[in-house]
Amino acid sequence: MRQEDIWDTEAAESYDTPHVGMFSPDVLQPTVERLAELAREGRALEFAIGTGRVAVPLHERGVAVAGIELSPAMVAQLRKKADEAAIPVVLGDMATTVAAGNYSLVYLVFNTISNLLTQAEQVSCFRNAARHLMPGGYFVIELSVPDLRKLPPGQKAVVWQAEPGYIGLDTYDVVRQHVVSHHFKFGEGRQSQVFRTPHRYIWPAELDLMAQLAGFELESRHADWVGSEFTAESRSHVSVYRIPLER
């Protein structure tokens, strides 16, 4: 499954869920506030900008935002909300594509770095972020903690959500650190729809090593965007890396 094949027109047109889930104000507002704080009146660059879930409200908050995005279909949805002059976007992958200019903030939200399916590509993503940042700039990553404690020996799949009309489950390849998320939607009949996305999961310590290889220092790590303490029980984290003022 190639990422450019997954995020096609059908996926892009159904991606936005206004006021629900990751689009709900209690999720989105703290994200935007924290990113605006880190931008420090400078320019921000979003890797995998998608339909502009975060970029549009961040732009409305007064931050100059640009983006890199692999999927033309996702950018087409973004263009319904903001034109190229407001939020410029370069088509390409987040590991190698270069956007014009320098930035005080590069950010990558909602597990998207795991869409890169090899460790080498993920390291390249860090190096690409560093390439765009001014000294003292920040690279922010929002990422789930691998939930392998739910995976007994010999079992390869975990159901992580089950509710009327929807089942979400993950299948694991622990040797390659790969997981495929399966989203099943169904009604009262016999037919169902499935949407699958492959990922390479990253442990926090591995993420820190990737950052170090690219010249970053870990500034902070919290369990969420409002600054809750990150513990062994945290299911996700927001990690802020910083390029030293002198490098």
C-alpha cells in the first residue's frame, strides 16, 4: 500500500469530520494554541498538511503557515478553505521535499511520521525538518506510544475500538515495527467498508535518537497538548525538539 494510493480523492473527501474526533474544539484548540506559542511570531511549516485541520485555524490565529503534502487530493480539500496565497503548499513527501524559506517551527501531528515505513525515511524526515529551521527553531511531533502490552505472545491483532457501526483493529509485525490500522464501517445489512493505513511505530527513545542524529535536542515531552505529565501509562506524547542556537 503506497501512501499516495491510500490518500486518494475518496479518502480526502471523507477525511474532515467537523467538530468531531480530532476536529473537535477540545482537541484542536490546545493544539493550535501550543503551536502558536512555539512559532513565536515566526513562520510555521507543517509536514503532511493534509486538508488543513491544524494549518487553517493556526493561520486564522495569525501564524504564517506553509505546508508539504504528498496527496494532491488532500490539497484540493485544503484549497476549499484557504488559497495558495494564504497557505502555500509544496507537493511531495515530508522526508525529502523542500519548501522555500526558513521557519521558526516545523510540526508533524497525529502520528503522521509513522506513515514513513522505514527507519531511514523517518530519520530523513528529522533531517528535513532541521534543514528548514532557523537556529533555535522547534520541531514538534505528536505520536502514539506503541501499545504492545495489549498483544499477548502469538497474537497479531488488537481491537482498539468497537462501537455500533464501527470496529477499529491493528495488526502487528513486531519484527519490522509495522502495524496496519483497519477501520471497518458497517450498517444493518451484510455489507461493510474497510479503510487500511500502514505505519511504522516508533518508541520514544528511538525518536529521541533520530532527533539527535539530525542535530536536535529534546526540549520537552508531555502526554498531550495541554502539558499533562508524560508517564509510563501515557498512550501518546507531544515531543518538542529544538535546534541549538549555535550548530
